[in-house]
Amino acid sequence: MTRTEARRFSSSRRIATVVIALVAVTALAVTCAVMKPWTLIGHMTADSQQTTQSSAPRKVDVTTLRAQPVTKGVLNAETRLGATLTYDTASDFAEATGVITQLPVAGKQIGTGEQVYEMDGIPVVLFHGERPFWRTLDTGTTDGPDVAQLEQNLAELGYFWGAPDNHFDGYTKEAVRQWQRWSLGLDGDVANGVFQPSSVAVAPAAPIRIKTVVAKLGQTNVSPASYTGVTLHAQATITAGQAATFKAGDKAKVVLPDNTTLDTTLTAVDQGGQSSGASTGQSSGQSNGKDGQVTQPSVRIDFPDQTQVAEFGATAIQIIVPNADAATEETLIVPVTALIASAGDQYAVEVIRGESLERVPVEIGLVANAQVQVLKADGLKVGDRVVVS
């Protein structure tokens, strides 16, 4: 190739390179105009800032939120329990052996010697004792505790004047005869001084209160009614944690329906798991209750002076148990439903700031009565409105 030809070839290569470069620049410009990569970079930066600043205020429609104010004070150091004034568990009378001709009225109180129901046209009255009467009693009957139980009831009614014992003698027979005449309305040969178990309805103690009428007139071989004692006590279901904390003898208050407050103590704490017919003393562990069910933990308060509660009958009340670990210093207080749980036992609340919502981490203390102490919270102050669920 000559020198002239070489120069021409080199010039042609430079021209081709410039053309190719211009085409590449033009394509890049078109791509940038379409894709706008600077907006993508902007979005990535914003997303990164939002991720690293999750507690920053965010705009919401605050009018749709339920909120309550932050307060300051000593947290109400007590546990309030929904409770009831109630009677002991009901029991059924023994089955009537004859035709039921009259029934009791639910809610009626019946004392020793008073009619419970009527069978075959003859009153069946209330006697009390630890055991049912199971045999006919007359002179010549072998001695037994059922005789003493009969004489004790007759003595309370004014028919037996001696000291009750296990022996049925002529004095006992005469007492029974007088009782048959004047209490049951019997006369002639029917008032013969022979005691028949079917002539009485027996309860462990008297007086009693009719809870439910079970039978219908004309029925036989059925229990006429269920009954309870007449003594009211307070009963409340509690949590397992409260059952582990409370104990018999702890101070308590009872708020009655008329807002009267009685200072008292817890009579018993039941850990749960017992049969519903079991006693309500302290127990531990879980066991199957009645019909295979497990009962809930509960507390009970008895009232030695029944005049304090008798007028209210069975009704809803409140039991207040002071918190032994109560705080004495003022702190910020928020509703417990305002807490938002996060990892590591950490909590936060959401605070309404104008038209925005700000999440504020908090350190909590004592919890009582649906309120919680806030021991530490940067930026949270009295009057702030926190979102509640």
C-alpha cells in the first residue's frame, strides 16, 4: 500500500469511530429520558430513610382513631374483681315417697319445723342433721344417733324436754305424738308417736332457702326442690397469677350495689381444679372437677354479720384487693390497651401529633386496673393522646 492510500484508510477509520460514538451517546440519552434513573435513586433513598426512621411521624386520618390522654399520678394500687353475692351450692331434697300435693315457692326461707312441701295431703316439714332418717323410730328401736337427731329437733320445737340421747323411750314417743298433733295436724290413731322418716325433709342445717322447684304436683318418687343455706358470701373468679399472689387473710374491700364499702379479708383462695362441690379452702395443683371439668381459680369472702348483705340477696358486686407491691411515686400513666409489644419485651405507644402518628418506645412498670406505669418515654408528656385498641 502506498503512503497516500494509508492516509486515506486512517482517515476513514476515524470517521467511523466518531459515527459509532455519536450513535452510542444518542442511545444513552434516549434511555435516560425514558427510564429517569434519578427518580429511582430518589425512591431508594426515601425508602432507606423510612426504614431507618420508623418512629418518624406519619400522616393518618386521626379522626378515625380511638385515643385517651396520658395522665400522671400514683397508679391505683389495687385489683378490682367482678364478683357476686351468692349462696352455697344447691342440694336436692330426698325423693318424695308419696304423691306431691303442694310445692314450695322458690326463694322462700324455711326454718326447723316449717313446711317444705305436702305429700298425700300431709305437711312434710324441715328437720336438720348430719344424716338422713332411714328407719321407723319407736319404743323398742335399738339406740342410735338418728334418735338423738330426732330428739334434738323436737327439743328446738319445744316438744322434747329432756337431754337428747340415742335412746327412744316413752318420753320420746310422747314428744313425737305432740309434734304430730300440733305441727302436722294429725289426730286419732295417726298421731301415734311413731316417727316415720318420710314425714320430714332433712337438710344439714336450718334455716334453708328454696332455690329451684323441681317437681310438679301429682308426681311421686321425685325430689320436690333444691335448696341452699341462707348465708351469703362473695365469690369471684381470678386468674392463675392472682391465685398465686392472693392468700387467705389478705385485706380486701367489698363494694355493694348501693356503693357501700365493707372492709374485710379474703376468707379462702381456691387454686382451681377442684370439684364444684368441694370446699373453697386453699389448695394447689390442678385436678378434674365435677363431670371431668376443671374449675377456675377463685376467691371467697364470708360475712359473719349477715345483716350487712342480707338485704341485697344474690347480686353482682365488686371485690377490691390492695396491691402489696404498690408504687408510691408519681409516674406517667397510660391505658394498658395503648401498649404495642415488640421484640425483646419492648413496648411502645402511638401518640397523635396534630394530623400525624408517632410511635414512642416506653419502659413500663406496675400494671393494675387496665392502666400501666410508664417509667421512661422520650418525648411523652401529660396530655398527649395515645391510641388505644
